[in-house]
Amino acid sequence: MTSRIRLDATKISVVVTCTDCPHWSAFRFTKRDAWQAARAHEKRAHPGATQATSNLAKHADTP
């Protein structure tokens, strides 16, 4: 599995970036929301990649 999605998290925010797409980023307030943004990007830009989907499943129970 290629790890192209990166989350830079603080106590109050998360910045999402993609190492393959330096022009793309997202800003969210929770890791769950960040992984949702990453999954949407992954589906559009990297079909077949599963990093974001796998990580989103780990945060499914968090608000």
C-alpha cells in the first residue's frame, strides 16, 4: 500500500495533504472528517487506492 495521504493534526485542527498532488489539501477539525476528505480525494485522483478508506474505518466510531 502506498502512503500518499498525510495528516498534520493539532488539538483543534487537521491539515490533509497528498504527496502525489502538491496542489491539493484540505482543512478539517477532526481526524474522522480529515479522512473523509482524504477518501473523497483518493477516489477522484487515485482510483483503487485504499489508504484513506482503511484509515477512515478506524475512526468510524469517533464523532
